[in-house]
Amino acid sequence: MKRFKNITRILNKISFQHKTNFLIFLIAGGMLSIMILAELSLFSLKYDFDMLYKKRTVPLVQLEEIKDLYKVNVYDTLFDLKQGIIKYPQAKEVISLAKQIIKKNWIKFNESLKDEPKPFFYFFTNIAQRYLFEKQNQENFKILQNSILKNINKKMKEIDNEINAILIVKKQSRTQDITPLLKKLYLNIGLSNIYLTNLINFDLKKAALEKRRTSKVFYYTFAISLFFIVIIFIVSILSSVFIMDNFKELHNSLEKKVDDKTKELQRLNKNLEIKVKKEVENNRKKDRIMFQQAKLASLGEMLQNIAHQWRQPLGSLSLIIQSFQTKNMVGKLTDDFIEQKVNDGLKIAENMSATIDDFRNFFNPDRTKKYFTIKECIEHSLELTKYLLEKKGIDVYLISDKEMLIYSYFNELSHVFLNIIKNSEDALSKSNIEDKKIFIISKKSKEFAIISFIDNGGGIDEDIKNKIFEPYFTTKHKSSGTGVGLYMSKQIIEKHIHGQIRYENIKHRLGTNKMYNCAMFEIKIPLKMKN
């Protein structure tokens, strides 16, 4: 029991792959070996049976024929010649033919005794015969056989001599009687037939011996094949049992690992859900901060525009106030003059109030969507930036279809347009181009309104153009840029309006004969807005 446990422990140390390979090799190699052994054995046995017939049965017939020829064709013919039943020429012809047949059969018999080359598959039988049978018996058989063959050869020569002597006596027509010669011939033929009979009996015994030997080879082959089959079967069963144990252990370990991983994933999912909620919250906070930063940046620009638009009206109001003082000093202050100047002052105040309302509405976030044209929204953004554009000598060209109506958020879209126009204004301010141009082209496709903003400010460096929509990325100085304008524009277009925005460096003539390196922002707005 302990030994079996030790063997089991040793086998368990062998890897699963090696066990599987061993089992496959054992089954395949064992079955192949058994098949080869069985085939070789069958062919060897068949060869043995074929040789048994060819080397034993056929030669026996030849020996029997020799016996008959000596008795009938030789002795009886000479006896008939003595009695005068047949004549000398006929007797000589019959005896000559008989001698030829005897010689031929005897030569064939001797040739059958020679060892023929055996086929390659006979080696198995040779091995079996070498180790399963006694060599001494085989050698004794060979010695006895050689002795009989010598006696037969000797008697054949004597018979030939006696036949020739009888034929010579009869040919010479001697008066002496050939009876003694016939008696001697009859005796030698009898002895020869006895030797031939002994040789036949010897071959029969040898054939029976070889049959028993072949049967033994067959039984031993069957036993060896059966033994190997049983061994391979037992080893295969044992290997299969060990492999099944490995499968069970592997299954159990994998099942345990899956359970552990499942529990770990469940824990991670719970933690991940919490983390996602926190990250979403943080992102919302960041977005709100970014929106606020973007609006504060825009507020500074708006204040410049308000200051510019109020500067002239304030100057006019100052002149009106001064005119009252001047007229009063010279004594020409009349009711008509007062009424006229008051009306002028009120108009100026109304314009200033309208300007404040325009900028205030711009910063109010949209809560509802409404119908408006693309051109109307672009013009509103241009109105808020026209002071800075005029001051920096930038010409703006708007090409738009008045009837291109969309259903969306007016202020948010106007804010995006304002951000892009401001980027173009910054790029053109830094460039050395004299004819600074911004082309705004809007056109309609099957599903989208497409708005292109093109300026000849030289475009954006290829190395950084893919980063311009990232948060806090800016090419401006920290004092003049926050890096959230284009990021917020992308968020508004893609998340709120469900459109698309992209940037590309292009070459464009911008209505002239000269080719400019240009920057192009393209915005696609769905004509059918999603709710």
C-alpha cells in the first residue's frame, strides 16, 4: 500500500502535459506495435505453411514417382525384355525415358533441400525458432537426411550400372542368362525404394515437426500479442485515471479561481460604481468651472465692446449737457431747444440700455429651444465683436442662406460662434498679413446645416492641431487665454446640440487671386434637432 502511494505521489509530480503525451504515445505506439507484430506474424506463419506444402508435399510426390519408375518402367521393362515380350529398341527407349525422369525428379528433390532466401518479415519466425526450439534436434535430422541421401545416390549409380550391363548383354545377343543380373537389379531397386521410403517417412516426420513448431510460434505470438495488449490496456487505464484526477484538480482549481475572480470583480464593480459616481460628479464640477471660466473670459471681451459702444453715446450726452450750460450763459436757452436736446438724450439712453440688454441676454443660459436662422445667430455673434474686429482691421464676409432654419439653443450656439471668431481674431492679430479676412460660409446638406469659419491667419501647427479641443490647452499666454473656449465649444456642439465640430488646415483664395494658408473650423448642426 505504501509502495503504491509512493508511486502515486511520483506520478502526481509529472506534469499534466507529459502525462497526456505519454498516454497518447503509449496508445498509438502500442497499437501500432501490435499491428506490426500481428501482420509480421501472420505473413511469417503463412510463409511457413506455404513452404510446408512446397518443400514437403511436392518432393514426396517426386520420390514416390521415382520409386514407381524404378519398379515399373525399369525392372518390369527388363523382365519383359527377358521374356521376349518387347524388343530391345523398345525396352531401351522406355528405360532411357525412365532414367531421364528419375534424374530430373531427383535433381528437383535435391534442389528443394537447399535453403531459399526468406522474405524480410520472416525474421520474427527465425527469432522464435532460434530461442524456442533445440538446435541439436535440427542437426540430428540433418545428419540422418544426409546419410539417406548418400545411400540413395550410391544405389542409383549401382542400378544405372546394372541396367547398362543388362542392355549390353541383350544387345550383343549373348546366350548367357541375364537372370542373375535381374535378381541383383531387383535387390538394388528394392533397397533403393526402401531408402526412398525412409526419406519419405523422414520428410513426413520433419513436416509434422515443422507443423508443431509453426503452431508453437503461432501460440507464442498470440500469447505475446495478448500480453502486450493487456499491458497497454492496464497502463492506459492507469494513465487515464491519473489524467482524470488531473482534470478534476484542474477543474476544481479553475472553479475556485473563477469564484475568487467573480467575487473580486463584484467588489471591483461596487468600488467602480462609487468611483464612477464620484468622477461624474467631479467632471460636472469641472464642466461648471470651465463654463464659468469661458464666460468670464468672454465677459472681459464684452465689457470692451460695451465700453466702445457707450463711449460715443456718453460723449454725445456730455455735449448735450454742455449745450444747456452754454445756451443758458448766453441767454438763448429756449423751451424748443430744451425739448429737442432732451429727446436726443433719451434716444441715446435707450440705445445704451438696448446695448446692455443685448450683452445680458447673451450670458443667460438657454433652458428651452427655439426656431431661428443660422444667419441670424452668426450676425448676433458678429455684432458683439464688431468693435474689436474693426479696431484690428479684420474684414468679415458672411455668406449664408437667410432661410436656413434650425430648432436649437440660440445663445449657446452664438457663444460657440463667438469663441471661433475670437480665435480667428487672435490668430490674425499675431500674423503679418495686410488683408486680414474671415469668411463665414453656411450651406445646407440633406441632414445638416454646415457652417465653415475660414481665416487667413496661417493655420495651426500640425503637431498641436489635434490637441486644440482638449481642456486647458492653449497657445496663448496664461494672462490672455484659459484653454477652455474650444473645449466648451466642442461640448456644446456634440453633447447639447448633437452636432459635429472639426478643425483643418487648408489653402483658400478667400475671394482673391492669391492663395492663403488658412484655418478652417467646420460645424455640422442637425436640421432635425433631437429632444
